Amino acid sequence: MLRGRAAAAAGSLILVATAAPSALADGGTGAGKCYDKRFCVRVDIPAQPGGEDAKTKPPKSGNGDSSPGESSPDRCAIRLMEPQPPAGSTLWDGHSPDDGAIYINPCHQNGGPKGTVTEEIEGAAFWSQTPPAAAVDPAVLAQRAVDSMLLAGPTIASPRAEGRYTVGVPMWLWVTPSPTTWGPNQASASAGGITVTATAKVSSITWSMGDESRVTCSGPGTAYTADRGMSPSPDCGHRYRNASAGQPGSTYKGTATTTWAIDWAGGGQSGQLTEVRDTPFTVSVGELQVVGQ
């Protein structure tokens, strides 16, 4: 199959070496800093077989049906050169197309900070008898672990959608914690012999009350009990100054937003991630009615 691809590519592939092979193999300057295998050069290859010449760009990788931008943390993944160069090309380093294949590595681990793409190391090609092991970025696995947690918005206990509240009376705000709505939540993801474990928990919750006020609390809030009377919440509360009668639907429309702090470690690296989730709510607020004297 490789021989067939090589034959089909003959006459349509333009390869331009920017440095001598000996300098490249010794890890010299220029394109020779592209990969630490036997032979690599900077090449210009056609964007499509038989089409116009175009410089090879770093691969964009995703979930198989999308292509994120070059800021993707796994944009340096090695890929097969398509089409393969013709037999006899210097890229084969004296090998036959039957002996292996030519691969592209757009990022050289020794040519700059890991994961960077520069003009100097762009378009690196090398021969390999077997497909190289896919490089795995621990940060990518960390995000996969977080995604598997299925983190959700907070489960609001108060204010209750069916409740009626009064202007000036302290409102207690609280949520019902669970692993997916508050944490802690832990999950792992593995690939390429690397396992990354992430631990997530909510660091704060911000209540947008629908009356242009915001309340930020560090915890889930304290549940109200009848013996508390008219006292304000000790850690997370609000007072409405106006009734909701003039609002659409005669209710204030608010949102409770949680911020998740996530620590991850694995593959010799560690880091932090942040996720946010929200849940909408409505509040009916009326005036205090005084009957009689």
C-alpha cells in the first residue's frame, strides 16, 4: 500500500531541504532541530496531490470529527505524511517504501518550549519502520477526566420556585451538595501509558438575584429552620428591597453559578483547571400586608 501511495505521488510532490542531512542528524541549527530521529528536513508538500504547493502546517487534532485551532494542547501529534514521497527521495534516508513510512512531526521537543510551533521547526519529516507512539499531553487527559465527571449546575434548595417571599425579610440562600453539583469529585483518564487523575470541588457560588444585585458565598449555604425566625443567614443570604410585581411574570429571574477548582496530576506533570456551571431560578417577592390595627 505504501508503494502504491509513493507511485501515485511521483511527479506531484516537491520536497525542499533547507539544510544538509549531516547537519540535521547532528542536531544543528535550522530545520535540523526538528526531530531527534535519523533524518529530518523542512519540506514543502502540496496541500492536495497534484495541487498547488503549500507549506506543511502543524496538525490540528480533536475527537475525530472536528479540528480545533492551533492552540490545542495536542497540536504537536505526529502524523503520517500524505502522500508519501516517491521512492529514492532523500526523505527515505536510504530506505525503501516497503521498509516503513515517512511521518511528520511539527514540533521538536528539543527545539523550544514543549508544545510550541515555530517557523524553524515547522514541517519536520522523518522515516520510521513502525508507526511512532502517539504523544499524549497530560493536560488533555486532565480535561477528559473532568468531562467524565459530568459536573452540573447547583441544586437550589432556596429560594424555592413555589415559595413567596417578602420585601425586607432576610432570604436564606442554600444548595443541596452532591458529587456532581458541589464535589468533591474525582476521575481519571488514561492513554499512551499515562494516567491523569483530576479532583474537582466548588470553590464559590455566585447568586445573581435578578434585581441587579449579586451575592458570592464560599460554601453551599445554611438551611433555614423555623427556630431562626427573622434572623439573616449566617453565611449566604439576601434581602429584596422591591416587590417583583413589576417584573416579567411577576418574578425575579436569577442564576446561581458555581466555580469549580480542579487539581490534576499525572504523566510527571500537574496543574489546575477551572469550570463554571449555573442553574436558573425564579423568586416571587411581595409587600408585607398589614391588616387592621
